[in-house]
Amino acid sequence: MGDWLHCNSCYRQPGSGRNYFLTNCGHIYCENCQDKGWKERCLLCGTGHPSSFKLTSKLPPPVDAYFSDPIKMLKQTASEMKQILAATEFQHHQRKRFMTHLQKNVSNQKAIVEKCEKELKEKTLTVFAQLEKEKTKYQNESRQLKEENKYLKVLLSEKVMVLHPFGAIQEYAWIHYNDIRPDLCENTAYRGKDGCDS
Ligand SMILES: [Zn+2]
Ligand SMILES: [Zn+2]
């Protein structure tokens, strides 16, 4: 107990073997002053029949705080504050590290998506170019076939037979197939009357 502790009535301090009491109205009396009637009514504030308990070296919280050394309490608080500060710094560092990792992940994913988009665009353009090329090729072939068809129709309308390399040979006036498809004539085993090799 501190050097400030005294009976609020007789001002005596502990040490003489007498007991001291703390009332619920916050006043301290020694057992010798009970005769003055503080148990019936507080001598200082007038509270009637105040409850009280004996002051010992071990007091229950929160009463004990009122009898503790403030310097010791401050030191303890400072130590706890230091621990709180250290924990805050530690958690801040860990959180920052984790956030950096997440941001890096997002950047990596973004780069992968951009790469895939670029590749897809390039492949699409290549396929389109190929399709365009094939379209032109088929258009040319179609045009050529139409011209051939037109020519054949003219020949048929004039009742002139065309000697086909794979067909039957007719006895009519021959039109050399070479005139129509010289490319086929060169590569086939066409043989016939007035044929390619004639
Ligand atoms: Zn007293
Ligand atoms: Zn009182």
C-alpha cells in the first residue's frame, strides 16, 4: 500500500496492526473509527449504510488499480504499447508483401490474356487471308469453267462433236480437244483420230 493511505477520519496510516476498509462511496476508514459511526453513515459524504471491504495486499479488480503504483502501471502500459506497435508493424509488412504478390499475379494474368488475344487476332487474320486466297482461286476456276461451258454449248449448237479424251470417238467432224483444254491433252494418254499427237 502506498504512503498516501490513511483513515479518512483519524488520519492514521497502516502499520499499527489495525484493519482498514474501503466503502462503496470511495472513502477509507480504520476499524478503530467504527465507533464514530461510518458503518451507519459515511462521515465524509453521508452515504447511508455504505458497503465496505477490508483492504488487504490482494485486491480484486477494478479496485486494485486504485491502489497500484501509477509509475509501474505506466511502464506496463508503455511495454504493452510497444508490443502493439511491433505487432502493427509486423502485420503491416506481411499485408504489404501479400498485396504485392497479388498485384504481381494480376499483372501476369493480364499479360497472358493480352498475349492470347494477340495470337488469336494473328491466327484469325491468317485464316481470313487464306480463305480470301481460296475464294479468288475458286472464282477464277468458276469463271474459266463458265467460259468452257459457253464454248461447248456453242459447239453443240453447231452440231459439232468434241473429241473427249475419255469418251467415245465419233465419226463426225472433229474438233481437236487440244483447242479447248490443251493442258489436259498434254497430260493424258489421249489417242484418237485427229488426236493430240496427230
Ligand atoms: Zn480512523
Ligand atoms: Zn463517503
